[in-house]
Amino acid sequence: MVQEFDKVGVVGLGTMGAGIAEVFARAGFNVVGVEIDQAALDRGRGHVDKSLSRAVSKGKLTEEERAAIDARLTFSTSREELADADFVVEAVPERMDIKRDVFGDLDRICAPGTILATNTSSLSVTEIAALTDRPEKVVGLHFFNPAPVMKLAEVITTVSTSAETTDIVTEVAKRIGKTPVAVGDRGGFVANALLVPYINDAIRLYERRIATREEIDESVKKAAGLPMGPLTLADMIGLDVCLAVMDVLWDEFRDPRYVASPLLRRMVAAGHLGRKAGQGFYTGK
Ligand code: CAA
């Protein structure tokens, strides 16, 4: 079934969307990356170019392979380009009004059989599916940052998702080299429900001056053998994304464990969103 997939659309080419477009193109799919305007499109294309160049310079890709990947990637500012897409992944900012706009358009533009996936990390996939007239063909396909590297893909199904859609998306996830894990639609799904409160706890230690940011990060790295400490990871994920996940967990469960750290909230309000903003717990991109 998946073999018949020729054209994959990726809507939103920020950190995650650009990585997702790269992953599909590397796996042999023709990909159309769509952004809202030319400036955003250029930025998104820049992310993909940089990542592919890094792979070439590290000897992970040959120049020929890179050229073939480039040939499979096209970019557009028009969602209408997705009219003949077989599968679309949405990776736009985490706001329901933006998702409504995107899914309304996709539902109108794409053929009735096209499966629509959302990379949301904090919103309800059920609510997103309900924005369309094809809720049985809407799933969460949740990637982890950096998308070209991290192996997990959560496949989030709702009460409306059909078994056929779930099977196809699980197969797609395998085809792009990810390990799919089937999870239900609940705040944080599985990985973020565990990971983001841990990051939030680290921010609480930092705001209470229990230790420096470096000491906190080094402690966890060395104690648990993780590649990154929690504050470095927060900067990489984006503090706005971390806060959105905390707020969803709080809204859904009203458990004090899920109250966002005041410092996290203030940093987001200040625009200190982490690596993408050049300013977070650490400075620099
Ligand atoms: N894009 C593409 N490839 C990248 C990359 C990027 N942004 N960053 C690193 N890589 C690749 C490198 O090219 C390298 O590839 P090879 O092994 O093939 O040479 C590999 O990843 C390792 O990179 P580096 O040697 O440069 O650096 P590193 O060893 O420090 O690894 C890391 C970097 C992969 C990011 C590692 O630190 C790591 O795994 N960190 C934890 C990341 C994590 O936990 N992510 C999940 C966040 S939660 C989330 O995203 C979900 C959500 O909804 C919030």
C-alpha cells in the first residue's frame, strides 16, 4: 500500500518540518515542502540544505545521493500543490487556530483518500481530526528533534482513526527508518509526558539556585548516560514547545506535578525560546 505513495507533503518547514521533509526525501519519497511565505520557505530550505551538507561532509551521503535527494524535494508557498499528495504531514506552530486553517485547507484540497498526519507535540489529535470531514484518515505522527536522527515516531490514534490508516502510517514510519510506537491520544502522549515534566523539574532546580545550569546538565548526563542535560535539551526542543506541553498536561490532569515553572513561563514571554531564538538557558544558535 505504502509503495504506491509517490508524493508526500510537509506543511511547515520549521525545525521539525524541515527535518521531516529531509527524512522522507532520504527514504525515497517525492516531497513537497510548503510554507506560508517566501521568507519562511527560504529558511526551511536552508535547514534542509544545512543538514544534508553536514551529512555529505561527514561522509554519510555521497554527492550523488545528495543530488538525488535534492531532486526529490520541491518547495512551494501554495498548499494547492498538495492536491495530488498521497500523504501529508503537518508541522506548523502549536496553535489550534493555525491547525484549523491548515487542516481546513488540506481537507478541501487533498483527495478524499489522502491521509493527513499531524506532528503536534501538545494538542489533541482528536480535536485536530474533528476539524476535517475525514477524521478516520487523521493521525498523529510525532517526530523527535532532531528528526533526521531520533529513531522514535509515535503513531497517535484517536477514537475516530481507522485501523487501515493506523496500519498504513505505521508502515510509513518503518519505511522512513523510524521505530513506530502506537500510543493513544492523551496529553503529552508517552515520550513528552515523561520527558517534559523532567525538564520542567530541572528548570525548577535552576530557578531555586540549587545548582548552576552546567552542574544540572552535567549531573544528569553523567548520572544517567544521556547525550544532553535537561537545560540544553530544553533549548534544543524550544522553550515554547516545553511550556505548551506542560500547560496541556496541567489542563488535562490538574496534577501539581504538571505546573510549569514560573521561570519557563517568563522566558517564553521574553522570547527566550532557546536555540532557535539564539537565547535560552544558554546563548547561541
Ligand atoms: N540534523 C541532522 N542531523 C543531526 C542534527 C540535526 N539537527 N544534529 C545532529 N545530527 C547528527 C549528526 O550529523 C551526527 O550524525 P552521524 O552520527 O551520522 O555522524 C549525529 O547526529 C550525532 O551528532 P553530533 O556528533 O554532532 O553531536 P552529538 O553526538 O552531540 O549528538 C544529538 C547530537 C543527536 C542531538 C544528541 O545530543 C542527542 O541525541 N540529544 C538528545 C535529543 C533528544 O532527546 N531529542 C528528543 C527531544 S523531545 C522532542 O523532540 C519531542 C517534542 O515534541 C518536544
